[in-house]
Amino acid sequence: MVTYRVHYVCVACRQSHKLPWDEAEHLCTRCRAPMLFAGHDFAAPRRTKDRHWTAVEAVLRAGLRYEGFETCGCGQEPKYRPRTSAQVRARRRVAAREGLTEAEALALRDPADACPPRG
């Protein structure tokens, strides 16, 4: 039987670990707080990148996960996640204006960020 390993994140300590995907509660090795499940395709930013960690925290607190980050043409739809705190703020403004939930707004892709057509 295969045990899949996925990313768990402690935003306060700015660290992530690949741990078995199970129902157990995984604790941070530094602060002993429960770690958040980030998904299969999470890529942790550097510890010094405050704007990026703010975006990671907003995404995970909204209940979203980092899944399906594949290159275009693979058959999986790439899922957008904001990378900086400025992108998070912009999507929160859209949520307030359009009446969307925070999770829906954070998953919105900018038209400028869309993948170019293949052909």
C-alpha cells in the first residue's frame, strides 16, 4: 500500500514539511502548534518573503489548497492562488464589491495572468 506525502505548513514559524496524508494531527516541530494542510503542490516561499507568507496564510485560512499546479496542456486545470499580499488585498476588494466569499475571490485568476493560447 502506498502512503502519499503532502505538504503541511506552519505559517507562524514559516516552515513546511511533507508528511503522510492521514487523519492524524501534525504538529510544528518548532512551536508545537497544529500545522495546516497545504495540498500536494505547495511550494514554500523563502522565510524572508513577508508578502508571500501573508498570501499563503490568507489562502490556507480561506480553506483553499495548493492543488493542480500543472503546466498547460496536461489535462488538469491550473488553479490560481495569489502569491503576494497585494494580490490578496485586491481580491478581497473584489469579494466585497461583487458579494463573493473570500475563497471564491482568492481563486479568481486575472485575465492578464491567463495562459497564452497554444497552437
